[in-house]
Amino acid sequence: MTQPDLTPTDVIHDIGYRPYGGPRLGRAYARKSLYVQSLRGAYGLGRSAKSKVLPILLLAVMCLPALIMVALTIVTDRNDLPLQYTRYAIVLQAVVTLFVASQAPQAVSRDLRFKTTPLYFSRPIEAVDYVAAKFAALASALFLLTALPLLILYIGALLAKLSFGHQTAGFAKGLVSIALLSLLFAGIGLVIAAVTPRRGFGVAAVITLFVISYGAVSAVQGVADSQEDWHVIGWLGLFSPITLVDGFQTWFLGATSAFPNASGPPDAVAGMAYLLVVLAILAGSFGLLIRRYRKAGLS
């Protein structure tokens, strides 16, 4: 009877693979990296030249009126700027809306479309980290878009030898105003964009919401103004993102309102209503995004 060959035939070859032995940087580093990458992406940095055209063009459009105002102030020897710092973003809201509509889907829709979110969450990063990074990145991009023209106005005002104290106070109020606007618009834009993986649908949906809500509120405010019902005008501002910012800064920052007859929130109750609605939208946007990405991270 032949004995079986018991000589081992399997051999393990050492080809030099070694486990990673470097530092484990953890969630904080991953969150920071995602924030930086998303912020750069909002202005097309690190992407193709075509991706840079629209955000840079919108930034230029935002800054051009500020440069013209500064030149006008210096040449005509005015005692003040033609436009208050807190009114600048309100007047140029169309540019801000276009930026949100173009960059909010870019920030989140591609991850949904190509199903890369599960890859993010396979690392030491959770849905709250992803949402916080994307939210902060878009809000920062919006703040840069709106703060740069205010900085141009402020420097121009000082060069024109306008009152330092008055201009500094106005500039500070303007920064508070655009910080609120940036957070509010970023939250709303990201929630809408996260609903669909199709970037085009996201762009159209963001523009539709901002334009229709503002148009509807402005139309009804115009009717109330014709009837001299200015109390109602102040309350109507709660139903549109841009009028919400306008009413909030009118009541809490002492800004001049863009509402008909410059009628902001009519009383303290209305002023607190503006504050509560702003906080509710910010908290609600963040919560909805976390809920959305907890589901998206599973498939």
C-alpha cells in the first residue's frame, strides 16, 4: 500500500507588506480635511478650470458695486457711503442665491449620486462629522463671498477719511448680518440639495425656493403697504430667507429695513419671533441633514 505524500506544498512568502504604523489622527482630522476640501471646492480650487469660472465670476460681481461705491465716495467727497454695510448683501441677494444654488449641490449631490458616503463612514467619521464639515464649508464660502465687498467698502471709507468710529461700528454690524445670512442660506441650500443626487435638480430647486418665497412675500408686503397696514408687513418677513435676515438685523442690529416703508418687526414680540424662527431653521436644517446622511451612509 502506497503511503500518502505528507510533504507540505503551501508556502507563505514574505513580500514586504507591513501594517500601517503611523499616527491615527481620528475624527477631528478627518472632519477638518473634509471641511477644507469642501471649502476649496466651493471656489473650484483643486478642480478643473471650468469649475472655477462661476464662483469666481460671482465673487467679482459681488465686489464690483463696492469698488464703484468707494470710487464715488472719494471723488464726490461724500460724508457717508451710498449703501449701509447691512444692506449690501440684501441688495445683491440674487448673486448670493446663485452662489448657493450652484455650490450646495456641488457639495453634497455628487457624493449621493456616486454613492461615496458609505466610504466616508467606513472610516472614523460619523454622519454628524460629515454634516458639520459640509455645513461649515458652505457657510464659510458664503461668508467670504459677502465679507470681501464689505471689507472693500470699509477700507474705502477709511481712505475717504470718513468717521472711523461710525464706519467700524457699521462694518461690525455688517459682518454679524452676513454671518447669519451665510449660516441660514447654507443650511437651507444643503437640505434642498441633499434631497436629490441630481445636481441640476438641486440647482433648480434652490433657486425656485429662494426666488418664489421672496417674490411672494414682497408682493403681499406691497399690498399691505398700499393699505398702510405696516404692522402686517413686519410679520410677513418671517416667510422668506432674505426677508427673515432683513427683519432680524433691523430689530437686533438697528439696521434700516428694505421692507416697504422701512417697517421691520413691529414690536418686541415680532422681534423675538424672528430670532426663534432663525434658530429653528438652523437647528432643523442640521437635524434634517444628519437624518438624511445616516440613511445615505447605509447604501
